[in-house]
Amino acid sequence: MNVLLEARRLEKQYKLGGGRVLHAVSDVSLQVHRGEALALVGESGCGKSSLGRTLIGLTQPTSGEVLFDGHRISGLSDHALRPWRARMQMVFQDSSAAFNPRRTVGESLAEPLRIHGRKNIRARVDDLLDQVGLARSVADRYPHEFSGGQRQRLNIARALVLGPDLLVADEPVSALDVSVQAQIVNLFRDLRASLGVACVFISHDLSVVRQMADRIAVMYLGSIVEEGDGLEVLDRPAHPYTKALLDAVPRPDRPLPPPLKGDVPSPVNPPSGCRFHTRCPIAQPKCATDRPSLQPCGVGRRVACHYPLVA
Ligand SMILES: Nc1ncnc2c1ncn2[C@@H]1O[C@H](COP(=O)(O)OP(=O)(O)OP(=O)(O)O)[C@@H](O)[C@H]1O
Ligand code: SF4
Ligand SMILES: [Mg+2]
């Protein structure tokens, strides 16, 4: 199989004061295939960033494991992780902090190449700038001379410098103007086509996700509640939470349906049974006691619900 990255039963907990534990990622198993774009979606605080960081070894899971290219990378020391780090890179939302303000962007892009003993560094920097749609001459300029969209292109170039197999992009367009967002989304699409780099694309914006994702995983309170082909999930949601997320997007052709009742429960004290049962419009008594696991539901789709909306 063409599995590049696999998470098995990942848990990420944060210890708070007073012996309390926050369950940021709870029993997540998922696969990322070579060259695919997988979107992680869900409301603020549902654990997307925690999961993304755990997947590429920026933080260790509390339990469970991560395999990259068939090798277990969770639990490795920083030193042992180093060769893998070059193959997985993160792109962050705030691109302004990623470059040293006192260095030209060419110098910053060259640095990891030098550290890794690569040859023909200037030619590689030129290639990178071509790939992200910037003129080669920008190598001699400083970070403050660029617009937000250009800086995000530079940030992507930086992530690509060592030729990774996987990018984890955490809200990479959220800080940008809508018109610029589309350009960066297109850039991600082009890069996947030309370089075959896989991408875990973290976003709360379903319209961005629709343009980007081969597959979608929807998270609620630290767990994946639904996963499947991008358009299938967006056009025929099987989980009531996915449907609620989609209903909350304003559309000209219909009035906004009533919002979900209540707030997202605390990840320090998550509800019993189905974690969504306190807000689910179709919850039954069983939902409060039995936790549904992710089960196959149609072709290539999994859903964690006792009463999925599509069979
Ligand atoms: N270092 C930390 N220590 C304690 N709690 C944390 C830490 N990092 C995140 N959390 C908590 O873990 C939960 C998941 O946070 P996370 O940042 O992963 O969510 P997210 O889906 O990325 O949210 P957002 O959309 O706002 O970026 C939240 O309740 C958050 O407050
Ligand atoms: S298991 Fe029950 S509460 Fe949970 S989403 Fe399905 S119907 Fe709603
Ligand atoms: Mg986040």
C-alpha cells in the first residue's frame, strides 16, 4: 500500500494544574497516502494542531504510535528523529516569524541546505523560488519587503527546501486576504501535482478544504468523527457533527438552519459515550453510554456514529 504516514491510537494529553488532564487528541488512527492531500477540519480547540504536531514528531504522543514510511518515529530522541525531520515539514499560519529579519531570504533558504551538506545551493534556491512562483531576484531581499501572500510563498519554499515527502500545513491561508488565499491554495495544488508531496492541510474553513482535499477527516473534541473522500464528506455528510459544520456555512440559497445547542464541552472532562451526544440533534439514549468507534460506512469512508445519516 502507498501509506506514507500512519497514526495508531494516538493520544495527546496535557497535564494542567491540580492533577487535571486535558485530552487534546483521543484515540486517533489515520493514514496519509503518498502524494495525497488530507484535510483536518473542526472547530477551534478540537485538537487539529496538537494532532498535526504529533504526526510529525514536533511533540510526543502520550500513547499510541506514529509510523513514517513504515518506521516508528514516535518515541525517538531528537537526534534519532533528525533524518526523518527533513522528510516532513510544517507550514504555519503566521509566516512573518519564520524568517530571520536580518538575513536575505536567499541566505535563510540556503541555510538548511548548507547544514545538510548539499551542493549547488544557489541553483537549488533558484529552483525553490520558481516552484513557489516568486522571481529569483527576491533572494537578495529581506523578509519585511514582502506582502503576506509572498511571505507565505517563502514559507512554503522553506518547507520544501530539503525535498520533503510530507507537508503539514496548519491553517496556512487563514491569515491572508480571500483573494490571496485562492492563490496559495492553487500553489499547494500545483506543488502536489509537480512534486508529489503529500499534504496534511489543517483548516477550519470548509470552502478552502473543498478546493484542496482528496480526503477529509473531521475532528470533534480530540477524535475523528468522520473520514472519507473530500467531496463525498462535504456533499453527503454521514456524521451529525459534519452536517452541523456544513449547515453553519452561510449560503445564498437557503436560510441559516438553527445552530447547534450548547457549547463544545471541556476536553478536561469530556462527555461519556459519544462525545457529541450533548449537542447532537438526533441523539438517542444509547449515545450517552456507548462510545461509537470509527466504522466503515460506504466506500473508503469511516464514521463514528450509532445512527449515521447515510448508509
Ligand atoms: N501546550 C498546551 N498545554 C495545555 N493545553 C493545550 C496546549 N496546547 C493546546 N492545548 C489545548 O488542547 C486543546 C486542543 O488544542 P489545539 O491547539 O490542538 O486545537 P486546534 O483545533 O488546533 O484549535 P485552533 O483551531 O484554535 O487552532 C485545546 O483545548 C487547547 O486549549
Ligand atoms: S452516536 Fe448518537 S450522539 Fe453521537 S453523533 Fe451519532 S446519533 Fe449523535
Ligand atoms: Mg490550531
